[in-house]
Amino acid sequence: MMKEHIEKIREQLARIEASSSAVEPDSFEHNFDALELPALVAQIVDFLQPRLLPYEAAIYWRLFGHSVVAHGTQRVRASVRGLGRGVITSSSGQSDNLSYSAVQDALRGLEQKEVIRKDGDTTREGTPYFVRLPEEIPWCVDLIKSAQLAKPPPKPVDEKRESDFYNIPENRLRVFERDGYLCYRCGKHLTRFSATLDHIQPISRGGDHSYANLVTSCLHCNSRRGNSPVMDAIAND
């Protein structure tokens, strides 16, 4: 009997671990809108690419193109030899192929700069990588924040004219920016793809989608809260 209980506990822990590890890519795929692609590209050009070596930048763009652009996911499998063909003209100008060692050095540099990470074991088809976006790279986040601080303050929100901040993508971003992309409950730093919106007063209890009735929340805290008012959920922690 004790052995059966232990096995059940192990199964539950495995399910919890699997669900928690899927939050990062699933939240991106759920929230990613192709209309946001120009903004992502602009962040890469302005904040990420200038701090990469030429071969690192070329490899990153190839991985980004075959993951986010092609499939709306941050995961991609690639081989060193495959990445060496047709990615960038060599520094000598004599070939459009990179040497095996040049690609290895570029991948190593991207990993050290936390721009990509290996996402599993290497097979004959290549190595799986998770391609990070600028707002998920710590040093890029600092650059983005510095640039935002240099901008003039945003115009005050006209709540009478703009009433839906839940369903309209650009309005959702304004709530995230107001809250600094921090979960109101646990304080976790989020991105536009991992952040969710939580109603202070639930819709079922008369709440609406207004700017003042929404707060930034991580998926975990949003799910835990259920249908209770925000202040009740905080008080019960």
C-alpha cells in the first residue's frame, strides 16, 4: 500500500513539473500575434544585434526565422553544418559558407550571452534550441528600460473614450507597462507573452474591462485566485 502511495506522489510531481516547464513556450504561443512581429524585429535591431558579433547575429537571425517567424514558437532544431550554409558571407568574402568551428564559436557566444539555450539532447537531426527574445534577456531588458525612461511620459489614459483594456492588444500592453510587467501578487517579472490580465472586480460580480479594473498577473497567480476579488485573494495569502 505504501509503495502505491509513493508511486502516485511521483506521478503527481512529474505532472506538476511537466506543466510548469511548459509555461514559458505555451504562454508565448498563446499570446503571440504576428502583428507584433515588427516590434520584435525592431527590438532585435535596436538592442540585441549591436552587441552581438557578426557571425552570432547571423546565426541568431537564422534561428529566429526558423522558429518565431516560421512557426510562432521559440523552439527550433538546428545542426552546426546546416547553420554554416547560406547564413552569411565569410569574412574573407570568398564563400557564403561558414566553417564548422566558426558556427560552433557563434553558438557558444550566443549561449554565454543568454540569447539562446540548448533545449534537449543532440540527435542526427541537430540540437534543439530555445530562442530568447530581447525582453527575456536580462541585459537587453536593462537597455530597453533605459530607452523607455528617455522617452517623454505617455499621455494620460482617457478612460471614457477607451473602455476595453482586456481584449484590445495595444491596450493590454498599456496595462502591463503601467504595472512594470510585474505580477501584482507574487512580484514575478513577466513579458508580454507570459503576462496575463486579472480583473480586480470579477466580471461575474459586476466588474468590467476598464483600465482601472485590471492588474498584471502571472498565469499561476491568475489561476489560483479563481473568481474571488483581488483584495480577497491577497488577504488570504
